[in-house]
Amino acid sequence: MSILLFEDSATDQLDPIAVAQPAFAVGCGGQTLADVVTQLELPARYLVRPHLVGIQQADFPDAPVRIADAHRPLLVINARLVPSEATRRELASLWIAAAPGIVRIGDQVAAALVAPAARAAPLAAPDTEGLLRCLETLKLPPLTAELKLMLHPHDVLREHLASLASNLAARIARGGYTQTADGVFLGPGAELGPHVVTETRHGPIVLEANAHVGPFSYLEGPIHLGVGAKVAEHASVKQNVAMGHTTKLGGEVTDSIIEPYSNKQHHGFIGHSYLGRWVNLGAGTCTSNLKNTYGTINMEYGGRKVATGMQFLGCIVGDYAKAAINTGIFTGKTVGACSMLYGFVTTNVPAFVNYARSFGQISEVPVEVMIATQARMFARRNVEQRPCDIELLESIFRLTAPQRAAGGQRMSDEPLSL
């Protein structure tokens, strides 16, 4: 058997989370759907949105087509599936049963199992629309599986909170850690500094290889620190925090996802929030995660309001965004990829925007500026800036132009000056 992961048209609704990376690379519950597929130990191929093809081929190369695979079924998986241990079990059950069929959630395809005789057709589909038409042509019978799709950015946070503890339990069961205290598991080279307090009544604390926690810090599980992640001294990291590899955290953080290479190193509060890759929050940056009325929070996506049913919800920050010192981000706000924040963030922020609304200044970030900034960021982490990284930024700049045009904000032609 082999796997075909595909992004459908609804993936765009996960913006700003999945605009600069495939949906199967989005962190949720301390892992990605790509990680879940890896655990299935099956060769995988991918169908992604056109602007992500270069990144996908560089970071998630298609497994080579083998003659032996022609005699095995094909498991087709929607890239928006929640990357939980429960999802892994359900997919494994479909694989073991080997009964051709399709799993739908409403009118959306969540997964399908295609018999060997028909598997060549889906693999030959040039795009997602072609794939879905192919699956309809095959007239696959319905299958039952307990699968969930993430439709909006706040769904990523909701599912993260629901799945982190069980995902960590499965990770621990696979081994490779040393238990140094009740519920505290360290990978090779991971360290807890002196006088670190750990609280694991609600879930484990897992540090991957070479992760480090500074002295006099407080950790309350469930928490996952990725490879090489660092928690600064005197930090307070409370419940349901997942740090990607090569991240830095300080101050107070709770119930949040911090994707790889992002920094929130200094004092300030981040709660119930998602920080994309290569995000940097200056000292004193804080998010609000609770309305003054204590009511549930509505998010605004593409000009329409969506009820989340969540009482606690902070901000959703796209890749490469930056916040200056003492930035304050209001409840339930989204920040587009490659934007720069100053002062109070009281509205959603489009991609590629210098946002200093409280100072009366909003301007566009030229793509050339972000390409140069990316090169400097990458160099600081010994990461090579590839042609596909530059092409991705250029593509996102073009794709998000309607956001800036429809944002209801007057864009200044003058460079930002504070």
C-alpha cells in the first residue's frame, strides 16, 4: 500500500496558518499529519496547491513509484485531517481492512481506499480537482471512520488542546526517552536547569533531543518541546504548549502552538494562540485570550464572522510575521504572513503589511524587503535560503494582494517611520 496526501480547495480557509506551508505540515497536538503518515511506514506522494509545489518537492519529496506498489491499494488522505493519535489509528484500520471505499465528512472527502486495479488513475491526477473527479468516477462505497477535518484556523487550536496529551502518551510509548521524574521524559541531550518546577498531574512533559529549560522555570504538562527548543530562565509554560524544533520561549505561555524557528524569548503573555514558522515577538508582546464580557469569541475570516464556541482564543499569526516590543494583540485576531506589528493590534492584519494603526500608519511590506529579511533570519540559524523559498514569498505576495486591497485600511505609500 502507498499514500496520496492531497490539499483540497477548502485548505485556503486555513489562512494564515497554511498559506506558506502545506496543510499536512501544520503543527497540532505536538505533531503534523506528515508525522502521522511517517508512523504508518508507507511511501507517500503529494498533491498540493500550485504555489507550494516547489516547497513540497524540496521538503517532502514524493516517494518513487515502485513496480511492487502497483499490486497494492492506495490510501488517499485529505491534508486537513487532524494529526492526532486517534487519526493514526483510524487510518491504520482502513489500511488493515483493505476494503475499497470512501470516507466523507459532509460533502468533503476525508479519506479513500482505492483498489490496486484502479490506483493508477488517482496517482495520475494533475491536481486536486482531477483527483476528486477520479474518485467520483470510481463510485467507491461509503466507509465509516472517526476522522475530523480542520476547516478554520481556530479548529487547529481546538484540536491541539484536545489531542496533545494523548499524542504525547503515544510518543512516550514508542520509546526513546529517559524518565527523570514523575511524568517528565527527556530525549538524548535534553536538560532541565536547576530549580525547575514540573507539574504533571494533567499530562506529561516531553523534551526532545537537546531541548533545554533554563533555571527557576515552571512547567505544567502536557507540554512538548521539540528538538533543540529552549525555554528561558524564570519562564512559566503552562498546559498544552507545543514548541516546534529550534524555538525559544520566555515569559508566560499557555495553551499554544509555536512552530519551528519561532521566538518569543522575553517577558510577555501568549495564550491560546498559534505562532507560525520564523515568527519573532519582541519583549513585552502580549495577547488577549479572553473577552471582557467572558463570552465566546467570533473570528473574522475573509470578511465574514465565524462563531468558534471557544471562550479562550488569542491570536493566529502567519509565518515570518514580526512584532515590535510591547505590542498588544487583541482577542481573536489573525496576522497575515510576513507582516510587521507595532503598538496595539485591534483588527485583523493582512499579509505583507506594516501595521501601526494606533500610530496612524499602515503600509505595504515590499516583497524584496521580506526576501532580504528571510536571508538574514536563515543565516542566523545556519539555514540555506533556497530558490524555492524566495519563489514562495513572491507567490504569497501575489496571492494575498486582494487581502491588502480589501482590508478596509488605507495603505500609505510612505515607508513606515516610528
